[in-house]
Amino acid sequence: MKLLKIKSLPIFIHPTFFILIIIMIALGYIEQFFILFFVTSIHEMAHVLIAYLCGLKIAKIILLPIGEVAVLRDLDHTKPLCRFLIVGAGPMINIFIGLLLYLFISPKTPQLYFFMMTNLIIGFFNLLPIYPLDGGRIFYFFLSNRFGILRSNKAIQKISRSMSIVICFVGLIQIIFYPFNCSLLSIGIYLYAIHEKEYMYLFYGFYKNLSLKQKKLQTQKLVPTKTIVAYKNTLIHHIAKELSWDYYHLIFVIDEKGHIIDHITESQLCEYLLLGHMHDSLEACISYIAQKII
Ligand SMILES: [Zn+2]
């Protein structure tokens, strides 16, 4: 549901936001709800501010029961340092506020104590390496540049699923000791479900990234390069596993004697890959390029 528009920035509100307010009023937790909402707003605004300073456009802001979520345009295609600062800004501001209160103010009122603890919990919790939490995103970007996008997709899926299950398990223990408190279990189930949904976008993102790399090269004029040396009979999907997010790849193709027989740019490889030739060899890719040139 669209709420308002500030300078062409649409702000949406999710219907469950109202449902949660009603539940919180009924349970007598409305004060805690607004503190929690304020803390998550600080978190999200930190992301938005750094994104704005890095020149990124904010597509929309959605008010969810768990706080605001800012949808940023082209985050995956911005410079690695900007991406790290944008994603890291949210948890860092919460941890900074929490530590500042703990070290210098020592909150006396229950409200201020709750505010401090919420900042610390949200800050540290968001640093867990579960995709799509902030920590998971940072970890994923690090992995994908080190081990290639496809391999990192699989690794982040295993890590995120396992950690969500661990949180669910701890949530079950929590219910045994504190009956009716299913907060951790709900968070674990929510994280598992949202990861499954986001994981689909990761695979879509792989192909999107490949096709947008050419555009990035044209706008930035230069992109850091990685070279890959492979035998002519190496299969395309083996090379695809090596492709990473922030580098433009040049593939040097060698024969059995180790002599360079040709080279393929990432754009050429991707064009061939997107035609569905995952299981062809580099040699077949070279023939395809030669035919196209003729
Ligand atoms: Zn965040």
C-alpha cells in the first residue's frame, strides 16, 4: 500500500505493519514496539545516507513490521568499497549507539536500557553471515570475488540454511525455559524462508551480472581484470564457476603443450553461455566466435 511520496521517493506500508501495532497494543508492548521501530529506522537510514553519498538511487522505502527496508538501485554494481560501506553502515550505527550508551551513559530508565540493548542486538544480529542479512551480504561479496559467483551462491546457501536451523533449534530451547516466548523460533523460520526467496534472486543475479558487466565497462571505462588460463577442452561451466562480481575476466586458452592458442573475453564467453552452451568446451566457443567474425 502506497503511503506517500517525498521528492519522487515512494514510501510503501505493508498491511502487516497495522496488524502488528494492534497486537502490540493488545499485549501492552506498544512502547517497546516504537523503540524497536525507531532503532530499525536508524539502521535503515544509515544504509540510505551512505547509499546517497555513494551516488546510488533509492527505489523505494517499505515500512514492514520489523522496521523500514530501503530498496536500493544497482547496489550490486557499485564499487566494492561503496557496497561494503553501504551494507556495513546499518549494523555499525546500531553498535556505535549501543556501545556509546553502555560506556558513557549507563542507562537508568527501562526505556533507555531497552533502546541500548535493542541497538546492540540488532547491530550484532545483522552481522551474522546469513543471506540476506547485512553480514551475509558482506560475506557473500567477499566470497564471490574470491571463489566466483556460482560457487559462492552454493556456499552462502549452505551457511544461511544451517545458521537459520541453529537459530530455530535455540528458539525451541528458549520455549522450554520461557514458555510462550517464541521470538527466536519465529526469527529462525523467517530467516530460513526469506533466504530461500532471496536465493532465487542470487541465481538470477548471476546472469544479470554477466550481461551488465559490458555496460559497466562502458560507463567506468576501466574495470579490474582477472585472467584465467585454461586448456581448450575445459568446459564452459567450469569457467563460469570462476567468474566473480567485480572483475572483468580474460580467458587465455592453451593447447596440450601449454601454448596460447587464443583468448576469449568475458563478454564473448557470456554471450555463448547465455545461448545455453554450458557443457561445451572452450574450443567450441572459439569456433563460434570465429564464425561470427566471418
Ligand atoms: Zn541492514
